[in-house]
Amino acid sequence: MRTKIFRIQGKFMMGKSFKSFTKELKAINEEDIQEKIYSEFGSKHGIKRSKISIEEIKEISEDEVLDPIIKALIEG
């Protein structure tokens, strides 16, 4: 299976307010992306899944990538 690049936008509860986020990740499908987002925010920030709101998951082309780590992965 071929991996695709996705841009994910959403919000998460930090303290008493919501903070916006935008991430770019590689995955096979949208379900994998959702799981990666929940896992990453949970492990790095201790945020429960119920405190994370994914608003948009959009597949993007390699030309649209802004994240330097993802760029390095696709160029390498």
C-alpha cells in the first residue's frame, strides 16, 4: 500500500481553552491519520481523545507540503 500525505486541522483543549493545530503526516488512509493524531497528542501532551476535535483531514500533494520533516521524508 502506498502512503499519502495529509494535512490535519483541528483544536484541542489545553487548560480551559481550545488551541488550534495544523499537522502534516503520512499515512495510508484517514482512519490511520485520526489514530496517529490521538496517539501523538495523548502521549506528548497527555490530552484525552475526547478533548481533541479534528475538523478537517485533507490529502495534499507533495508540492503542498510545508512541514520540513515530511519534505525531507519525501525527498530522501
